[in-house]
Amino acid sequence: MAKVSPARNLAYSALSSWQKDKDSHLEQHLKGQLNSKDLDLAYTICRGVLKEKTFLQKTLSRYLVKKSKKLPSEVETILLLSFYQRLFLKKIPRYAVVSDAVELCKEKKPAFSNLVNAILRNLDRDLEAGFDPQKEPMSLEERYSHPKELIDLIKEETKDEALIEQILRWDNAKPKAFLRRKNGSHEECLDVKAALQSDDFKNGEIYFMQLWSQEVANAAPVKDGDQVLDLCAAPGGKSLALLDRAKIKLTACDFSESRLAQLKENFARMGYATDPGITIKQLDARAANQEFPPEFFDLVLLDAPCSSLGTIQRNPELRWRFKLEQLAEYAALQKSILQAAKTLVAPQGYLLYAVCSFAKAEREATDLLRQDTSWTLVKEKLTYPGEQDLFDGGYYSLWQKN
């Protein structure tokens, strides 16, 4: 029996594992002793299948005689990763795709190997004859591979057909990476591997930070000597941006022990490992008012836990675990954290609230401040995914305590 390529074998394994635990992150399943080229291909295939899943299923249905009969999950996964390669990864030889798909099927579901072979060869014939699935009539859910519940939410939030398609296209586009320098400047990173291996990265002169996150950090007013609390700080990008701007006394907190370990690693690389002005704590942000004295901080940054709907481009699996009722759960959590956070701001101090979501429900926590005459809204901004073809989606508002 021919051996399946390591990249496709890992791609199949990772997708199969993720389907059994859709609350997990795709990266958790992309592990193996592979060279970087094979690991990159497996990662590309997996992300691609999750981004184009419904589109691929719709195209696959063209080749199923008994459309009402569902394929075994193993067979469908093999076909989806094969269809993705044939339709989107044009440089991969078609014989390699077909051969590995058939061999995988012989291992997982031998009775279907002839069907897999026939379907992929029929697809090849159609593609040679000029078939373009992108030109086939499809619904928005099928063309952009978003669940109907999520598309309905986007429609309700935006009420703008052009904006709806902007968001859906952005979610499926290749992610852009951005670097921030210690001097506050930023640039698009065109070669992530080269950046990670650069002296600037190793010496702590640059770090990865999406433009939306940089915009939030830039909105925070800080000056030398300020007491600053970052309540949901990990992995630490916004805290680092504030440390770059002023000699602040920073307290960085997060609930997750593993994410705090990542924050400490990032702080160390950027030269802040032994800074006496930095305190790092594991903390449930809802209990922050029990941990710190009232009216102690000049700035409280609350980048609240949220649905992350503005970051689907970089986390394609998020769309498949989205449930509308989650928004209410996040809204309640955000409100409880903000209730604690607002007691910690000193008179004339600031509170910066942010979420990487455009959902209205996840902005409503700030009603606690809007309805309180002791707070003044300084500025706020809502960004939809794909704005200027640069930004993730998100919302922030800056408030000052009177």
C-alpha cells in the first residue's frame, strides 16, 4: 500500500479531531514531527477547508448520485480536503491529491475508495473542460461558508448589503499580519517566518499585533508615573504598547494560567522580565474590586472576553461554533467585569473598554457608564471586519471619571 504524504495525513487527522471537539482551537490538533514545509501545507489545508467548508460541500454534492444519503464523516473529510487542494491550491499536482485521497480512504473506509477515486477524477475532467464552481448559483451561506445564524446576525447588525459581503469576503481572505515597533510605528509583515527569525524580533524591537489591537492601545491616555491595570491582559500586546509609550506602573492580570505564561514570555523577550514597575497576577476579573483598593488606577484597560466575531479571518473555526445565545452569555460576563472595573478608576482617571466583536450585544455593557453621570464618554469606535481592507472587527470606548 502506498504511503500517504505526512502533510495530508496530518491535515486529515487534525480536521477529524477538531470535528469531534468543535470548541477546541484548530492549532491544538496540528501537531506532529513534520518538517516546516509539510506542517505549513497541513495547516493551509485545514484552515482552507474550515474557511470554504460549505462551498466545498455544495460543489461536492454535484458528484453524489444519491444526494440524500450522507457520506461517512471520514469519507467526506477526505473529499473536502481533496476538493480544497484541487480548487484553491493550484500548484499541487492533481495526481498527488487523488493518490493520497484514495490511499487515505483505503485506510479509513476501504469500501469507499473507488467512489473517492471516481469523484476526484470526474472533478478533474470538469475542471479541464472549464468548470468553475465560483460561477455556480449559490446562497451567501454556501458561497462564503458561514452558518445561516451568523449571516442573519451580520445582516441584522449592518443592514447594508455591500458591508455584509465585505465582512464575508474578509473572513475568507488570507490573513494579514502586522508588526508594531517599540517606537509605536507599524508595518505589514509579508514574511512571518523571516520576522520571527530576525534580530529585531529576538531583541524585542518588534512584536506581532493586529492593527485593530494597535488602535485600541493607541486610544489609551498614559503618562509617566501612571498606575495602569490591564484586567484581561494575555498575551500582552496592548500592555506592551502602553509600556512603550510611557514609564507606567503596570499590573497585568488574566484568568488563564497558560495565557499568563505566554504573556510572561512575551514580556521577557521585550525586555520587561525584571522591571520592578510590572506586577503580573492570575485573577478572575469579576473579582478585581476585591483584589485592589478602590479608585487606585489612573487607567483601567478592559479588553473583555467576547465572541471574537471580528477575528474570524484568523480563526476560521469560530464560525462553526457560533451560537446566537452565546452573545447574551458574553454580555452578562462583560457587564459583571465592568461593574468591578469601574470602581478601581481614580477621579479624573480613564477606563478603556474593548471587544474584538462588532455585535451590538457586546457593546451594551458600557450602558453602566452611559447611565452614570460620574462618567464622560471621551471617544468610541466601531469597526467592521475588512474596513480599509486592513482591520479586524471590534469596538472600543474610552471613558473618564468626573
